[in-house]
Amino acid sequence: MYTPPVFKPDRAASLGFAEARGFGLACAWDGARPIASALPFYLTYAADGTPQALFHVARHNPLVKLADAGPWLLAVTGADAYVSADWYVSPDQVPTWLYQAVHLTGPVRTLSGEELAAQIEALSAKFESRLAPKRPWTAAKMTAARLDAMKKAIVGFEMTVEEVEGSFKLNQHKSETDFAAVAGNLAAQADAGAQAIAQLMRQARPYVFANQANELERSVP
């Protein structure tokens, strides 16, 4: 991933973003062309602190044949938004796109049946917890025969994450005036992605907006 230093988050922030998002694009090379599938995942850590991404795909997915055949890429993206050059206060600006993205890369191994069962429970528990106070769904709600059939229809994987790359492009290199102007225009858009980016910008440089609010108060008679 190409990332200018000003947009590069640290390793902990990148992993935290990936875990919080929990959904990405798993990509591998079959020798002739790239193969990719969008899927949910969760992160765990080995005893030595090495991150591990766990996920599964349908048994007939071409990715199944590519485990242990070289490193895979798990691309995780978040909110994104277009920025018009007209939104800047400074002249001679160009349109751009703001976003957050993290790439996790490493070898992948196939999970055993017992490991897959544990993965199913852990993966569903992660996302069910976001629906509180709803009582979490668990595999115990399925009949044994149906659950067994579903397990046979999927293959679980564990990626040992050897490389973590991130790019949080939020106009960090712009002046306070331009930064605040772009965030304000994004917040005014109906698009949820634009509003999310505006909120991330406010979180990244809160003092910019505090200064803006103070100046507004001083200008009021």
C-alpha cells in the first residue's frame, strides 16, 4: 500500500481499525489471476503477539485451493468521501477523496473441524454483541443435523499477519482553515460516508474546531 507519511497510522491504530470494522476483501493469487471474496473476520493474537485473522468461505470458493500457497491480502476499508476543490478556502486546490483503509498480509492455513466450530462461535459472538440488548444468537439454537451440514459447507482459515499497512487520509496536511472548511462541507452532505469522514476529521484535530467556535463567539456582538 502506498501511504504518504502524513496519512500513515501506527500499527496499533491500524489493527484496531481492522478489528472494529471486521469486514474485508480476502485476496489471493492462483498463478494466473487474483481471486477475492468479501467476508467478515475477527482478530486474535498468538502468544508472541503476532496478529491472526480468522474467517471462512464456502467450500466451493476458489480460495479454498489457495491456502498454504503463498501470502494472502485482507483489505479492510471504512468510510470514504469525495472532496470538491471548491470547498477549500485556499486557491489552486484539486478534488480528492478521503478514506480509511488497512491491508493485512500473511500466509493462510486451513482450520481443523474443531477450530472451525470455535471460529463460528467467536465470529457470531463478535457481531451479535453489537446488537445488545438483543439476546445473542449462538449455534446452540440450531439442530445438530443442520449445524453439521452448515459446517461441512464452509472452510475456515487463519491468516498469520506478517505485515500491517494503513492509510487514514483525512486531509491532515491541510491548513486549519482548509481542514475546517472541508469538514464542514462534508458534514452538510446527505451521504453517510461524507458525514462519517467529517466526524473523523473532528476527532483527528479537535482544536481546529474549538478555535473556530471561539472565533465565532468573539465575532458576535
